[in-house]
Amino acid sequence: MLIINGTAELMGDNKEFTKGTRHEFNMFSRDMPFEQQLTQIEGYLVARGWDNIEVLSNGVINSAESITHSVLQQAYNKAKDEGFAVTVNNQPLV
């Protein structure tokens, strides 16, 4: 499973976040390698209202057992079933 860490800007207001704020995200992708997933990763985030995406790092996770945070474990399992999953930090970057 591919894990991608980065930041993105919200392009419209929603219940949880304010338009124009930038947030950190963690994203899981079932398919690899990273370079071949860039278009799909961008499309997934843009469809959910995020743009100006900056990928800070990426890597591979071989099993969910190495993930200790419950929200990230849920995202990992969702990506395993659906192909992609993203978590967004509630606090905007300053």
C-alpha cells in the first residue's frame, strides 16, 4: 500500500473547513508506484474539493499492523477495499 503525505488547499467552504485554508493530509493508494498514480491522486483530491496539492513524502506500508493510529488504520482498510482513502488534519496550517 502506498502512503502519501502532503498539504492541499480547500477550494470551497464545507461543514468542517474554511475555503482557502491549507491542511495536511495522509492518503493511501492500493496501486503503485507513486509516479504512475499522480493523476489519479490529484483527481481523487480535486473531486473532494482540494487543490494546490503539494506532496511532501511517499512510501510503502506492507501491513496495517504497522499503523498505530485508529483513523489511519480505517483509511488503510478503506483504500484496500476502494483503491484510495484520505485523512485530513482538522487544524489548518498557519
